[in-house]
Amino acid sequence: MAERGRGWARAVRGLLLDVSGVLYDSGAGGGVPITGSVEAVRRIKASGLKLQLCTNETQATRQSFVRKLRALGFDISVAQVTAPAPAACHLLRERGLRPHLLVHHDLVPEFAEIDKTNPNCVVLGDAAENFTYANLNEAFRLLIGMEKPVLLSLGKGRYYKETDGLKLDVGAYMKALEYACDIQAEVVGKPSKRFFESALAELGVPAEQAIMIGDDIVNDVGGAQQCGMRALQVRTGKYR
């Protein structure tokens, strides 16, 4: 029975890894790697398994995010990172949407090629210190004034862990705007099925041959399972 129960593991060809709370805890100075995570990534790559980071990171461009990871000791390339901002840009172009951005200032360059004049939607990310009353109210006024308001959220996490403790995530602010405007946001990052499908396509492995590993039972584990993957929750990061 035990041998038969492990049969699924032998079929695994690729891993999707969450980053914050799984590989490192973010914070001042770039954060710190979680014990054993650098070696774990090295062993995964040496094993021949395909590896893709599937992250809701929206405080930096993929390029600067990868520079930070490499400085922490992780051997990762930009092509190995699936993140919400590029996916959002693709969706904006596809639907002819012009966003008002309420995002972290370090993420703004990801939208450099997107037309932002006369906005007809709002894009919400983990804006951190930019989540002021004035900025949230500006986004609210734009949405409430639209005939058909469109709110795109680069994730829906409730909170995440940094080195100095837990921090409110984008989902809390998304819910505030949903409530105020009586609308429902479209989530571009995890746990969106479309986002996981994009990550699997970049990984080059079908759902039944991939495992998602994360610290968030809803956005990482639940989202992956809804996409047909197996998923594992680690006991680091936001795990309680």
C-alpha cells in the first residue's frame, strides 16, 4: 500500500514554489532566506525537476525581484518567475483597458508600455506605504464614477510575513474597494486559475505532473488544487 501511495510522486516532473514565506522572509535590507531554502532550490535543480517560482510579489519588477533573490543566494532567472504584473499587462492589452495604478512605486516600470491616459479601470497591488487614505479614496472615486467599473487585483492575500512581523496584504484593500463600490474584483495573481495555468505553461509541465508548494492554504494550496495540481503547505511564513 505504501509503495502504491507513493506512485504519484514518481510522476512529478516539475515544482511551482511560492517565494515569500517559503524561500525567504521579506523585510529591511532585502529580507533573509529561510533556513535550508537555498540548498533546497539547489537540490531541486540538480535533481532534474523543472522549477518555476509562482509568486504574488507586487512590490518590485521581476528583474529587481530576481536580483534580490540572487543576492540572497538563490540561483534563479527572470524566466523562472511567474508574477502578476506581466499577466495583468497582457490582460490590459487584450481588453483595451487603461489603468489607474494603485501599486508599489517600484512596480510602476512593469506598466511602462501600457496606456494610462483617461483610466477606465483600477489596478491594485501591494502598495505598502502607498496605501494611504488619499490614494484609496482616489481609486474609489474613479471606480464609483465608471459606468462599468473594473477593478483588477494582483492577488487577494490577507497578510504576509516580514522579518519584523505580519503585514496586511493587498486582499484587505481589495475587499474595502469591493465593499465601497459594490463590485467584485478580478484577481490576476494567485489563486486565479488562469494565473496557475500560465505558470504551468511556463514550467512546461501538465497539472497532474506538478506540485505547488506554499505557505498560504487558500491562495497557494487551494488555488493549485482547483487547477488540478497537488499542493503542499510548508510550516514557515504565514503558517499558523
